Amino acid sequence: MKILFTGGGSGGHFYPIIAITQALHDLVAERKILPPELYYMAKEQYNSRALYENEIKFIPVPAGKLRRYFSLLNFTDIFKTISGCIIAIIRIYSIYPDVIFGKGGYPSFPALFAARILNIPVIIHESDSHPGRVNHWAGDFARKIAISYPNAAQYFGAKNQPKIAYTGNPIRPEIANPLKNGAHEFLKLEQGTPVIFVIGGSQGSASINDAVIEALPDLLNRYQIIHQTGKANLEEIKATTGVILKGDSHAYRYHPFDYLNELAMRMAAGVADIVVSRAGSSAIFEIAAWGVPSVIIPLSPKISHDQTTNAFAYSSTGAASVIEDDNLHGHILASEIDRIYNTPAIREKMKEQARAFARPNSARLIADAILDIALEHEK
């Protein structure tokens, strides 16, 4: 049995695939069947260690991107897409997987195109509340369509509704479960002071970082802050905050990190009273799994329309509030944090709605469907 995964070159596409493969390994052991051969087709590996640890073979394929704005790269990338499709057909034919799982994003197009040509069953998963172009196209021939947000179903058309399952977004177990014991000591936090956990993503977020720095002198009077700045930003932020907080008696309450590994992330989640984050689908579903109130700050629609629709889809449940990036300033961020923390009824409702929104069995549900179709095709 052979299963091929494909998806865009971001963590939001890659790590849900890893979560699904982890669930597949568990299901194979439970069903007492031979482990499948697993493949990942994309432009690049993204995280070679995660592929190795989960016994996934990487198959490189070029892919071009169709931008929503005028760019000469749109013309040159046409040739990348054509060559990627030809290479994908040849390489996929050589292994002939029993099922192909598509996570979306333009790098998944060659593999899904090859699947259609070679008549290989396809399952797709849409992370965002508004489907991307590749998944929207693939929905017409996919055997199953998994979605993270209920309102995404309407974009796949009436004829595809019977194929759609609301699964949520798969997240890895090692991230999903917060840890509280030992977190204060590990992260050097003081007892009894509320914790604000700011997540800028692995690359950081300039606008969130700027707003946090602007608000620090005010916020540190009442809160302690764990701030994931992004690897490229840490030294500059340390230098800036060193000047801003010089002589501030509460400066020790600010804890900047360039990157938080899985253990540190779980501990930060375990002690956080409020999370401030971008609106990537994986980030939103991690926060929901943690059951923590949040302030979600989507990228500007000029950069990512998906993050805006994700943010408002999540906040409409009552699990979070939204500050649009164009409106983000230090005093607005501090005011919203105060509003949530100082109103216990709002905090409790956000916790309750976050847990209700989370789909802890997402990876297993998708893995189960993949395995069923693969076994059926193998016969």
C-alpha cells in the first residue's frame, strides 16, 4: 500500500500532513495491517527531520505560482507548472500510489494533476474558510473533501456537498496538549501575574512586534509577556526594549524568544491567560485546542485574504476577538487585552467556545478515510 501527500511549502500545509501521518501509524498498528509506504511531493522538504522521523520519502517536483496581481513571474512560472506536471506524472506513475492526499497550495497542483490523469483516488483538505484555487479545482474530482471551517463547504458547489466532511484542521499531539506543571520555572515566570502569550510565527510579525513593544511599558504593570519574535527579529527587539524598559521596575516580566520548541510552546500555552496571534488556520486550531481566550490579528487582506476570513470565522463563535492589521497599535492591543482579562464572563465564554471549536480527532478522521480508500484501491 502506497500513500502520497502533497501540499504548499508552508508550515500551515506541512505540519497537518505530519499530524495525519502520525495518526496513520497509530491506525495501522491498531488494525494490524502492513505499514504503508509514505511519500511527500512538493517543491522542497520544508522539514527533513520530520519527514525522516515519520518514515516519509520526499519526491521533489517544480511548481509555478499564479499570483493575483500582475507580475512577469506569472509568465515564467507557467513553464515551471508545465514541467512540474510532466515530472509529477512520470514520478507518480513509477510508484503508483493507492491514494493521493492534497493539502492545497500551488505546489500541490502537479501531483493532483497527475492523479487526475492517472485516475488515482484523491482526498483533499482545505485549511481556510475560503478554499484556495487548487483545492477549489480539485474538489470536482476528489473522492473526499475535508474542511476546517463549516462555511468553506458552500464554495465547492452543490454537486460536491455529499463528499464534504467538517473535520477541523489536523494538529500534532505534541503541540495540542498544554503543560502547566513546571512551566513557570522553565520559562522563568513569576507566580500570580497573568500571562500574555504573543505568537508571531516562526518568521515573526513586524506589525505585532511593533504593537507589543509600543504597549510594553503599560502592559508590564499588570501582565507578564511571553513573546515569540521570530528568529530574525530577536536581537533588534532586545536592543529596542532594553532602551524602552531601562529603569522600569517590571522589565523582568518581558520574556522574548526567537523561537519556541514544542515543549516550550506547550508550557507557554499551559500558563497563558490570553494568546495574541496571527490568523493562520493551524495557529487558530492550536489555540482552540488549548482552550485559551485570544486576540487574533490577521494579515492585511492585501497580503492574505484567507487570514481575514479565518479570523472572523473563528471570532464569530465567540472564541476570540479580532484586531485588523491596519488598525493595530499598542494602545488598541493593550485595551483589548484589558477588556478580555478584566471581564471574567468574556474570558470564560471564550474558553468554552474555543474548546467547542477545536476538533481534536481531525487527523485521525482524515487518516481513517485515507486508509479506507487506499485499502479499497489496493484490492
